[in-house]
Amino acid sequence: MNNNNKTINYIISLIFKASRLIHEQLRKEKKRPNPFSVLRLEVLRYIAEKKNPLMKEVADYFCITPPSATSLINPLVKSGTLKRIYDKSDRRIVRLSITSKGRKELERSFDEVNNNMRKILTQLNINEKKNLIRILEKLSKIYENFN
């Protein structure tokens, strides 16, 4: 394996490690029981931003099968944070909508995430923060244009 491949493998490993550590830290810092996993919060965020996506769009976005999406969505519907909207002409078409309770939970939970991340990111100096922003923006653009 050449040095470029080793470097890329190391970067990928660090990205996964950082993500795992962020999720672990969020679980540790919960001050009260929270029925929402990070994944379920991401589902709420996606549905709030997308505005009534189809169930199939949720499955596609998260790269999961429709039955897996249903398993992910059911507890959120049961908790009252999401609701299903059935098409009047074709009941097989299901859209999802975030409820006011869901918006409040999403806001509260993201405040917790932001506070946690703020504590971590304050340990970076200004140049490190600027570099991180530049790199994340560049990666986002590359992925957006990757087709």
C-alpha cells in the first residue's frame, strides 16, 4: 500500500473514530433520560428540513430499506413527535411530518448537542477552527457535486 492510500485510510479511520466518540460523549452527558437516539434526532431534523418527505425518501436518505425506515419511524410516531400523512388517492403513499412536540424535542436536543460541541470546539485555537471549517466546507462541496 502506498503512502497516499495509508493517509486516506487513516483519515477515514479518524472520521469514524471522531463520530463514535461524539456519540459516546452525548450519551454520557445526558442529564435526564432521553428516548431519542442520535439517529432518531437526525431523522427528526431531516423531516423538519425536508418538509413532509415520503417514507421512501427517508429510507433513501439514510441508506436503509423501507421496512427498516418503518422500524425507525414507528417509535417517533408513537411518541407524538412525528405523524404519518396518508395520500387520499393512494394509501401506499406515506408522507411524514414533524409535530410541534417533535420540533420542541428537536430544539431541546440540539441545544444539548450544541452545548457539548461548544465545550469540545473551544479547545481548538482560531486557526484550527478556520481550517476545520474550510476542510468541512470543501468536503461538503465535493460530495454535493459527486455524480
